[in-house]
Amino acid sequence: MRIWSVLLISLSLVCPSAFGQTTASPSAAASQKSRNVIYITWDGFRWQEMFGGAQEILIAKDAGVADVEGAKQRYWRETDVERREVLLPFVWKTIAKRGQIFGDPSANAAAKMENTHKFSYPGYSEMFCGFADDKGIDSNKKFPNPHVNVLEFLNRRPGFEKRVAAIATWDVFPSILNQERSGVYVHAGPGPIPGNSLTDREKMLNEMIADTVVLWPDNQMDVITMQVAREYLLKHKPRVLFIGLGETDEWGHGRRYDRYLHAANRSDAFVAKLWELLQSLPEYKDQTSLVLGCDHGRGSTIRDWTDHGAKVEGAEFVWSAVLGPDTPALGVRSDVNATLSQIAATLATLVGEDFRAASPKSAAPLADVVKKLERQ
Ligand SMILES: [Zn+2]
């Protein structure tokens, strides 16, 4: 397994065009409208809130909610359909109606990770590389990922070169995505935006980065990540952009259910604004797919909803959502198996590329997220 990856990596370093030999079928790719893909993750955001909104048992002092009445007013509604809509209006009023959502256990469609660690680096590695490697990827330390990831693959494909970027709250992404080897632009963690030709807005963001109170030394605040990503998109017009948000996980670990909900609600609003922005730009309008997901779940009880990891029951469950011009409006998917490892090939498929041809260990794309797959 390692030998195969090393061979692939060596091959791509010596001869980047080797990756250029693998293409999706030309007819399939030509019929697709989507030329760009934006992938956004909400770290450690549970399926329980995704499909059911705020959970009654956790809107409580014991779950760290400072103002229980205020939180209820804001996020509690009688039915799960109302609750999830008030928490995540873009996901439920737009993506659920015009796209697809995976991971609803009540629809016989629970989605799971394949790695057994149930924490972030193994989760992100699985989703970006297309398979779990329990032995090789077993910590959150900053070690270079030995496996080829889908952003790296796309960054070497004709038409995508230097048009692939990752901007994230957590500072381990340069290692997870192997920035050095992959050549993918990665800006992650609490450091300033690098470069000599910054826009006025980027200069202002760097002042805010310098002056923001650091709550978690290895994380940026999500609001900064969002704005840095938005500015990067406007300035560089990437064809593939990953945006990794992280406060849902941090507030979860901090046992602040109110702030965990608020972080998710703000993340949903960010996605809504970004989608609106994309539809206002000719490079992106009607030719961009959007994918949302998470790296792991969390526990399900008042005691362990804050945690995840190998011993936390239920933290293996994840979810994902897809919206775009080639994605049939199937809404909440039912009777389907989905795994975190399918994200890598899904991202490539959405822009007409075949990640599995370059990385055979990678799982298949999520079923039926692109129309052409229905005909195969
Ligand atoms: Zn965590």
C-alpha cells in the first residue's frame, strides 16, 4: 500500500504529465456543466443537528448553554424539520430542495467513516485521499501525509494547474494535504495572509488576524477563515477551493452547546453568501458545484456529545451535502450507503475528472451525485 503510494508520488514528481494520462470519459466530462468545485467542511458537526436541528436534551446548563431561554427561542421548534431549518436555513431550504444530502439514519442512509480513529487528521486524510489508513495515519501531529490527495491530483490536471487552493481554520492542513509535495496553495491556522501584493481587504484581515484574541492556539477564528477564503476566491478565481471551518469542533470540546449551534448557524450563513457570490460571477455562475461535509461525528449523550475518538460510540457517523448544475435534486438520500472515503472521487467527478484512475485505492464517488452516473 505504501509502496504503491510512493510509486504514484514519485511518478507524479518526475513526470507530472503522467497524471495527465488519466481522464474521465470525454463524452461524460463534456456533457457536464460543472467546471469548478467548492468543498466546505464543518469540523466535528454531528448528524444529529444536521438532520434534527438543536437537540432538546442539550439546550441545558449541563451542556454549557449560558442562556437557556435565549437558545430555545433561537433554535428550538416543535418538529425536527422546523428545527433544522431554523439552524441551517441554506442547507434545508436550498440544498435539500435542489441538491442532495447524505447521512440520514432515519432514511436508512447513515454515512460512516472507514477509519477507526474518529478524529480529525485520519478523517480528513480519508476524505481527501479516498481511503482509510489506520496504521499510517494515526495522530493529529504535523507529519507529511504520504498519500496523494484529490486536491493534489486535480492541481496536476490540465486546466487546473495552480487553480486549486485550501483555506482552513486548523493549522494541521498543510501536513494533511502535504503542501510541500502537492504544490496546492494552503493557508491554514492563525497566521497572516502571505504575499507582497495584498488587497486592501487582505491587509485589513491581516490586522484583524494580528489583533484577534487567540482562543485556540492551533486555530484561526472561522469568521477570519471565511473572509480570507472569500477574498482568495475573488482575487485568484480557483477552480477547486477547499474551505475548512473548525469552531463547531472547538466549541463542542469546550462544552458550549450554544456556541456550537451558533458556529453551525454562521457556517450555514457563510455558505449561503458564498453561493450567492458564486452565482454573481461569470466564471462560476451555473458551472460550480458545492460540497459540504464533516470529518467525524461526536458522542450522542449529554456526557459525551463533546467528544470523539476511537472509544466514543457514534462518532463514526458523518454526513455530506452536494449542490450543483449536474446534481439531480434528490433531496435527502434514502437507502444508500455512503462513506467519508467517497468524498475524494466525488470532488473529482463533479469537475469531470477520475481520481480513481490515478489512485486505485480510492472509493467510488457518492452514488448518483452526477447525472451521467445514472446512465452507466
Ligand atoms: Zn475534535
